[in-house]
Amino acid sequence: MGKLQELGEELRGVFSGRGARLLDSFLPPVVFLLVNSLSNVNLALWAALGISGVFAAYRIMQKENLTYALGGLGGTLLAALFVKLSGSGAGFFLPGFFSGAATVILCVVSVAFNRPLVAWSSYITRRWALNWYWHPQVLPAYNEVTILWAVAFAARLTFEFWLYQQDALGALGTVRILLGWPFIVVLLIVSYIYGLWRLAKLQGPSVDEFKAGKAPPWEGQKRGF
């Protein structure tokens, strides 16, 4: 029960302040699919743009960061452009392919340079000492989890692109929703559990021990990755 509570608290920390914004990226595709199945692609596009516009207006009224406020609307506008260019409703999901491919490439390149993407992601979220991530008894754990991310995102991208080639719009939309934030949450849980286990095996210093300049043997990182 303690480990489950720890995982819940860690996830809340990662998604703190972002929960409501998940709707910005989740609802427009759902609205697009529903309206497209009941009517036509043009009306579906307007409905998706409408819901994105409402979210953007609300974020601006709440004086949120413009990147967050306009990000969802920008993504939906880009998806609408791809629909028009491709002449197919499946084009709505094309921007996701580009972002997925970019993530895989970033993962691979970052590991090649020994500056893994997962370490940067953790640093941005937690603001731990950056040099701790590059410690020789810490870095391998972040490299390995970044490789896990690359494999997971590549597998998702391959499956979704196969559905796109089949022009299976309904199946593609359903898979995109199921392999959206639920997929990310599962990946984060697996990353956290494996990452802490790997850090223990590496017997490196914890963040606090590293900052304090403590000499080995170290107790190691017990919580947070």
C-alpha cells in the first residue's frame, strides 16, 4: 500500500497543474470522431476547432501561460490543415505521427550523447542538481529508461501508422485515445519502478548525498526518479 501511495503522489507531482489541460488535447479528437461518425468531416472539423477555441479563451481569461492557452487550439488547427491537404479524415491524426517520431528521435539521439531525454524531463519537473544525473553510477539508469521510452513510442507510432494506412479512422481514433494519456501514465509508472530499482543496483549517491559531497558507500536514491 505504501508503494502505491508513493506512486500516486509521484504522478500527482508530475501532472500537478496539468490535469485540466489534458482535456485540451483529449476532447477535440473525441469530438471530431463523434461528429464525423454522425455527420461529415467538415462539421467535425468545426466542432473540434470550436471546443479548442473555448478552451483557449478560458485559459486566456484565467491569465494562464499563452503556450498552454493556445497550444491545444494550435494543434487542432494544424490537424485541420492536414485533413484538408490529405483529403481524408484520418489526416486529423497526422500531427501526432510527427510528434511521436520526433520523440523517438530525441530519445535515441540523447542516449547517443549520454544526455538522456528522461533525465532532462526529470530535471525540468523536479529541479534536482543537473550534474547528479550525469554521475557514472546514476546515468545508466536514465539511459536505459530513455531507451524504454524510444521502444514504447516507436511501437505505438508503428501501430497507429498501420491503422492510418488502412484508412481505419474509427479504430485509429480509439487507439489514439487509449494510447494517449493512459499509455503515458503506464509508461511513467514502469519507468519509475525500473528506474529506482536500477539506481539501487548501480549503488550511486542520492540527490541529497550528491549535493552534500558525501563519500561512498551511499544509501542511494530511495524515492523519486
